[in-house]
Amino acid sequence: MEWVKYSEWIECEGRVRVMLCQLCKMREATVHFTRIVNQQKVEMYLCEQCARENSDLKININKLFSAMLGLDEPEIEDAPFTTLRCGFCGMTIEEFNRTGLLGCAKCYDVFRDSIQIMLKRIHGNVKHHGKIPKKISGRVRDEYNLRSLKEELQRCIEREEYEKAAQIRDKIKALENNLQKKEG
Amino acid sequence: MDKWYIDKGPDSDVIISSRVRLARNFKKYPFPHKTTPEQQRQIIEETKNALFSGNRTMSENFSYIDFTNLDSVEKAVLVEKHIVSKELLETNRICGVLLSKDERISIMINEEDHLRIQCLATGLQLSEAWETCTNIDDLLSESIDFSWDENIGYLTSCPTNIGTAIRASVMMHLPALTMTGYIKPVLEALGKLGMAVRGMYGENTEASGNMFQLSNQITLGKSEEDILLSIKNITSQIIEQERSLRQHLLTQNKYQLEDKIFRSYGILKNSRIISTDECLRRLSDLRLGVDMGIIDGISIENINELMLMVQPGNLQKREGRILDANERDIVRAKLVRDMLNKQKNY
């Protein structure tokens, strides 16, 4: 993929690949700026602050934001600003904002920050609490079940359902023993 | 036509049908809108294999409907029966649907997600529909690796569906709430409870014939059972309200109510031209009359059948030819007349 060749990509939290701003080299670059200078294509990757401060780049911030919000289709000729791009399916944040769809499972990592905010707004709670695929192996399943049981225990205590809580506590103990045995 | 949608189920005076659908995506392919035609074909093949090789009774019970060469009338019929979504008609991807013989279970392939497993049931039967869906899901996941994350659950093309990726909905007939204007605060309250209310054919459709589709908006952070339970609880409350308002109308505005119902009955039995919209509105009145014992000699099953048959796709399929809008209105009026006049009447 084209974007991988830039040396400034760094690993962030071991998951999201982030590119640093080419001017301040501190903040994450979220603005991709392209200009034709002397018939040569010049590309710059900047953070929003630097982009705003460097007025000679003549970046139209309003346009940038409207593009990010999906209000405006970016013009192709103007080679406007692209932000993060998924290296696996080529999805960009603009495309996501415009269509509301992600391109692949990896996009959930690449655009994690934007998605988390969105998920919180829609679902309130951002942790899965439901079905596990049949194929998921024993350990992940046990850990997942343990977490669900602990949450349920908490709810029972809040509701003062102590009899049910005791049953859940026993289940948790059994599961924890099981996990320890597997580790041992 | 003896398929499920004609039958009446539990609480059928208010609830027409229940539906549960699960979105699932293959781990190894990008989401549908980023797949190549080759990948789209593979997804279809692998899904068929997973379903048919997993269980012999399945393979005998399901058939695959390829959308590539399907004519527009057949497609419209599938949408009108709620077997596939409008989105599936509009996509230019290679797509299709695996459909059970009784037409209750369908698996849409290459819609917004790779798979949309759906089960329909008559009346209020969400748990039954969920049981069927989850069994099909288990069967498929024996041979397919689905995209799943322990923090955010099943991954879907649109982040609004992640987690359980379940959408449970009930189709409600709410004439009394609509007539009295109480529907507005009810709809507003539902929005606040994290529920979506739409028209008869899902997203971006109008509520025609006083039909409203209630579904969950939240898919993440709650278990499937909890989501179903909250819909059931809310539905029960709406049923109560609708029933008590119907009784109220009957005691307080008996003549107005009877007049409205019998006028619609008269139009349905006598009109020579009728649009889909008017027809559904009149059938809604007729249904209310039958439910309340104001009209007898007609069954809810008759009305269910009519509500499906009068729609453009089904109407054209029955006639066996393409009809323009004007012709449809004439043919529709005749169909309704014939069917109602066949029944024992006044």
C-alpha cells in the first residue's frame, strides 16, 4: 500500500498505526495536503494545529471539517485532504463518514478512536455482552464467561438478590479454579 | 398460499409478526462493499456448503435463489414478503438468498453484511424466532470463522450493528393509537428507550395502514436475551394501550367507529380503482372491525392474505404479467372485491 512507505509511521498502543505531523513531529498527522508546485506533486501530512497555523498552505479548514463530517464530497482535482487510511482494504475516514460503513474487520482497529466515540453515543456501553461463536477456544470462552458472571454478580448484589448472588459466586469460583488448573 | 404469513399468531389483534435477524461476516473477507466479484461468489459458495454439509434436513429444507437473473417482479415479491430487504435489490454485488421451504427462515448473502440470518414468525413470537436464528448461526459457525472480538462482539459493516448484531422487530397494527393521536407521544417515548420505529418495509418507509415496525437500536453491551426481553416488555405495554383505547372508542364513540369501519368495508367491496396506499388503509379499518367483533364472516387470515396480495409485486405475479400503475389499481380493486364477496357477508 502506498501509505506504508512513509517512515514516520509509528506504532501506537501496538495497534493503530499513526503518522506524525511533518512540521511539529509531535502530534498525529490527520490532514493530507497535496499541491502542484512547478508541475510536481508535493504532499504533506500535518496535524490539524500546524495545518491551521501555516496559512501559506491556504488550507480551508471549513472545507476540511465539512469533508470529515461527510457534508461535502472532496473534489478530486483539488487533491484534498485525506486522513487515516486502512492498509488492508483502503478505507479512509472520509469514506466512513460519508457512507457510515467500514471496509473490513481491521478498520475497527485503524479507526478505533472515531468508532469508540460513535459507539458510546449509540450504545452507551462499549463492551460486548452476548453470544460467543461456537469455534472460539476454551480459554477465551472461560475468560469471557468469567467476566460476564462477575458483572452479573455485581448486579445481583445491587438488587439485593443474595441467594442468586451466592450461586453465581460458586460458579465464578469453579471457573477460576478451572482456569488456574489449565495455567498450572 | 398456505405459508406462515397467513396464519395468525399470539396477540394477533395487535401484533402481525415478529422477526429476528443476525448479521454475520466472514473473518477472511473484507465487508461486502469492499469485496471483489470473485470473493462475492466464494462467500455464496462457502455459505451454501456450510449450510448443506452441516445438516441433511437443512439441505432438503433450503433452496438458493440467485439474484443475478431474477426478474424484477420476483424480487419485489420477496421484499413484500419481508424475505429480503430493499437494499439487496439495489446492490450491484453478486447476491442471493437461501430460503426455507416454509419461507420463515432466510439467509441473505452479500447484503450490507456477508450474511443476514433472519427468521419470521406470526404474532408475538420473538423467542421462537431467536431460537431458530441462533441454531442456524451455530450450524454455520461450525465451518465458517465469523469476525468476532471479545470486546465489541460480532463485527459488522456498519458499527451501529456490532456486538450481538441482532435486530429484533415486531410489526404492530395500531389503529386506535393512531386515530386518537396518542401514537405521537408513544413514538417519542420509544425513541428515548433506544427503540426505533419505522414503517412497514423498514428503514425510510412510511407507516402505511397503521402498521409500525418496532425494533431495538442498541446491539452492544446487552445480551441477546436482554434485548429481546426489553422489546417484549415494551411491546406488551403498547398492546395494553392499544387494546384499552379500542375499548374506549367502542364505548365512547361507537357510531363514529362503526361508521369508519363499515365505510372502508363498503369501499373495499365496491371500488373499481384503488391504490396500494388506500387499500392498506381500508384493510387496516377492516382488520380493526374483525378484531373487535364489529364485522364477522371474515377471518384475520383472509385479511393477512389480502394485505400481501394487493401489493404491486404479488399482484403482478398473480396476473402473470407486468402491469402499469393504473392497471394495477384496477386489478387490485377487482381482487379485493372478489375475495371479500366470496366470504359470508351482510
